[in-house]
Amino acid sequence: MADPSNSPITTSTLSEAASKDLVERYGVPLAVEHIVSDAESAVAAAAQIGGAVAVKLNGDNIAHKTERGLVRLSLADESAVRSAAEELLAAARPEDGDVSLLVAPMVSGEREFIVGMIRDPQFGPMVMLGVGGVLAEAIADVAFRPAPVDEVTAEEQIDSLTMSDLLSEFRGQAAVDRQLLLDTLVGLGKLAEEHPEVMSVDINPLIIDRSGRPVAVDALVEVVEALDHDTSTTSRPQPSDDHFRALFEPSGVVVTGASSHPGKFGFVALHNLLAGGYSGNVFATNRSGEEVLGIQTISDVAEIPDGAADLMFVCTPASANLQLLEDAAQRGVKAAFLTSAGYGEAGEEGRVAEAELVATADRLGILLAGPNGQGVVSTPASLCAQIVAPYPPTGGIGVASQSGNFVSSFLNLSRSTGVGVSRAVSAGNAAAVSVADYLDFYSRDEQTAVSLAYIEGITDGRGLMERLAGAARHKPLVVLKGGATAGGARAAASHTGALAADDRIFDGACQSAGVTRVHSVEEAFDTAATFATQPLPKGPNVVILTTAGGWGVVTSDAVTRDNALTLMQLPEELLTQIDEHLPPRWSRNNPVDCAGGETRDTIPTVMSLIAHHPDVHSVIYLGVGIQSNQAREMRTGQFYPDHGLERIVEYHERQDRRFAEAAAQLSNETDKPILVATELAVADPNNAGPAAVRESGRLCYATGDRAVAALGHMWRYARFQDRRRS
């Protein structure tokens, strides 16, 4: 595919009148306007409209009228209209082309939005909605979605605005005509489809009048006469499931370039494979034929018995790898993971070598993972074929990353939290198999509950999002993105273009595809672990149960900030039920603050009352481990085990285990997420509380904020799936 960002494209802007004529045909609501050529005609048009009017200079090459002072507003009488018209005509420049005057009624309203479309060089046409007016770029509350846009997507786009409350009744003015706004977004998406020459549409402001009707009072359309680049894409055939089974569940593995030196990749790879407990056939090649880690090496892959190994893990230099592939194919190898460097990352010569490598693998029918990768993990097969640590516990998270170091990060977090991994692969240069290919396989893999990906260096955004959307339709997909897309947004002449940062475009594409986009390693793993271990919420209502007030206040703030979740008001019958188990000083509100009134059974009982209430969709429990924290001080102090300390220490630790177990049991009973959070998950992971959470197979969150962030992602994904099914 030719990169459109590198191709010279000359654009021009339509006049305001021509721009409005085009967008009106696609459902954009406009005020009635008159186009006139002189001051007297402007006066006549104003009289016909009645009331205050606006007069603008309209020209073929005039883009931003406000910046040039080419707009006159609130003209209430004949002389004001005449004077304004004469001034505007006098301000025309030769480069403005043929000019005329636009006379329009003054549209009043305290709410202004911006809608538009931009043709992004990586992600294609994107429809935009945001808070508008002269401060649109400063506020930057915008949402993008790929065109075409259906009503379901448009609804979600509207709701995703931080300031979406502006659509409700506002300062005595009616709620926005939502259907008209939906029609506008859908229409702009259709315009983008039917007019490939349109590079951007900028409608700012879209004023909401007192009746709630959106009215466009300005429009700017940027066009290109001809596209001089190829916009088609060429995608590689996707590997078959048989190929992926050879990679992730091989009957035998051969490590090439095995070494007896513990510092060499060939030693580390063989060591990790054996130490992970892989029980299939293991072969290793070494020119000297020496014994390494109890494995008698062979000098050549050609010595492997036919069909004895279907995965080759390559630790040899690039110069040896073409012949290795030839020999391996003869022995029945179906997948090869290459750690070797010196390919596409090494300049033009390396790119040529990489292309030859891929062509050879394709000809031989071998899945080629890498090159320049760190390895592959598959816990169902006890496979740890990688040149880095660690090996994670078994679980439901499938990891695919363009960075091997992020694979290590996610595996380390898996080990520390106890939430396990099914598959993990470092894609390396992804010369033949992309991150999207792995995610596609994970979406069909029975061992994987959720996919977790790190991506960067996007070259075909539209194609990538189609693949990610396909995967996300089947299972949750969490994506962490590094870097910006190449080229960025064009159309710098429009507000839409100025607002279309690569990151916002990618964010909108993810939301449209049902992909959960995150912004840090911790958020990525927390979210994936939550998808893997908690049921999806059936609604937005959250109740917080806490043993201390401050934790509950901060966590409730986090719930309130999340525009998808609702801090539920407790129903009267639930308040009455809780009253029976807590002292009168308890908060009688959400968060449910026990106020230090806990007895032996208080936490499990109150948690059960909350979780079983039909209006409650999710619970966040704060404070597990407090009693065990005190028990630790007693256990390690000089008075233990005398003075009755042994008995109370055991009681405290037993209680925290009960609370953690109750959370998991109630979640299973009610099919509702119950998230447990405490800083002790990090500060003292051996504390009985977080330790019991880990033993239940669930994540113990380090803070309430992190639990809320993961829960918000869960509900957004569940809501997306519900909307798609309806």
C-alpha cells in the first residue's frame, strides 16, 4: 500500500454556500439563508427573514471568516445591515475569488457543538462530534468514529463526550433533539462514503436553539480534485489453526543453536523450555554435538526423525536461517520462532533478508514468528520457549505484543497477582505473522478468555481495526498502544483537522470496534485480569462496601468520574436490611461505611445483602487485610505468642480469609463482579486478605481507583455487546 501521507495532495475549500449545499443533502440541519451580491439586496433579504440577522462574506477561497473579521452578527435594523454589507464587500481580497454575501437569521442558544468528518491517512474517513464554538480546540472534548456510522455507533459516540450532559435540559432550554443529531452523524458518514474527494467537513458551531433543535450556522468542506495514490491494501493470508497449534501446542520442539554457556540465548531458551515442564519431544542442535542440560545435541536439523517436532525455536545467526527452514520443512516442522536479529530492524540489507526469509517460509508452508522476537509461552502445553523470564501461572489471558519487554511485564504481573496466562508471544518484527493474527487466533482459542495486546508503528490503521473488531466480537480485547500513527491528520485548514490528533482517532476507532483501549501497563493488566476472572456486569450500578470512610470517599469519586458507571443510591429496603447488622452511626449511604461496627459476620452478611439486591450490578469491597495487618505486628513483636496473641492473630487472619472467600463465592452465586481492593496487595502480598483473593483466582486491586477503572472497561464492553445484539 502506498502511504498517502507521503503523496503530495493539493486540497481546496468550497465556499461556505457550496459547503452548506453539500452537507444539507446529507441531513445536516441548516438555518434558512439568502445569498446576495450587494448591500441593497442584503437589506431586502434581512427584511424577508425578519428580526436580527448575521451577514458574512462568502467566497470560493475564504476558509476562516471569524479570524479575518468577515462576520457581522446581531444586525437589528436596515442601516446596520447596509453598513455591514458594504464593509464586508470592501474587505474582499483578490485571492478570495468570486465573493457574495450570506444573510441568515441569528440563531440563539447557549450550547454549541462541532461536527465534522476527516479522512485520516491511516484510519480512513472518521466522523467527529465535540463541544464547539471558538474554544473548540482549547476544550478538545471530541469523539471520533469510523465512517460509515450507524445509529448505534452514533448513540455511543454522543454518550462518550465528557460534557454529554449538555444534551439534556440546560438553563431552561429544551433537551437536544437527539434524533436530529444522530441523523447528522449518520449523514456525515454517508457523505464520506459517497464523496471520496471530500477530505474534511467542518461544521462549527452547531448551535442548539432554545427548542433543542441543532442548527448549523457555518460549514467548511475541503476537497481534493484527484487522488494520486493507491488506497488499496494488500494483506497476507492468515495462518491456519493447524499452524497456530504447532506454535502453541507442539508435539515436539527443536532448539537450534543450543549452547552450554549459560549466558547465551541458545542455553537460556533450552533451559526455560525444560524448566517449564514441557513434556513433548525436545531436540537441540549444536555444531559440536555436545550435551547441554542433559540433552544430547545433534549437529543438524536434518537429523530429527520425521514428524517428531513441529516447532523450531531458532537461536542461530540470520545467515544460517534459510537453510534451517529448508531442512526443518523436510522433517515436518510447521512453525518456527526466530529470535535472530539482523533483519528488518537493521536497515535496507536486513529488509531484503527478511523478505527472502518470509518468502521461503511461505513456500515451505511454515508459520514464521518473529524474527527478532523473545519467544512464545503456552501454559496449557507447559511450553516456555523464550529467551527471557518468567513463566506465568496457567490462566485465561492471551498476550500478543510488538515489544518483547512488554510480554515480560505482563508475565511478571501474572506471577505477582496469581491471575494466569494462556498464551503469550513476542511478535518481534512481525514479518509474516502480525499481532492481529495472534489476536484472531486467541478469539477462537478455548484456553483464552481475554486478549491483551501491545501495538505500535501502525501502517494500515483501517485494516488493523477491522481485524481487532473481528476479534473483539468474540472475546474482550484489551489494547495498549505506544507511539503515534504515521502521518497524522491532514486538513489543517479546519477545526476538525486541528482536533484530529492521532490518539483521538485511534481512541474512536477502538470504541467503535468494541476494543478496550488502555493507557498504562498496570491498567492493561488490571483490565485483562478482570475480564478473565469476573463476570460481566449487567448494568452500571455500583455499590462500595468499605471498613473505613476515606477509602470509600475516594473510590466513590472515581466511580462518579467514570461516565459509564453509576454510584447507585441505596433503595430504602436495602438500607433497612443493612440497619439490622450495623450500628446506627453507619453511613446509611453509598459507600456503605461500616464505621468500625463490624462483628464476626458483618462483612460477609452485608456484602451478601448488597450483592443479592436486584438493582445492584457490581460491588467494590475495600478494607480486606486490615485485621491481618495488625496480626502481622503482633506476630512479629516481642510479646508473641504470649498474652493471648496467638489466638487473636489466628482469628484476625481467619477473618480476612473469610471476607475474601465470601467475595468470590457471592460473585459466583449472583453472577456479578465483586472486586476487592487494598494497598496490601502490593505493600504486603502475603497478608491473609490479598493472599486469599489470589487463591480464589481473582485479582486483588492495589487501589479502589484501579478497581473502578477495570470495572468501567468491563461495563463499556458489556454495553457495546448488548447494543450490537439489540
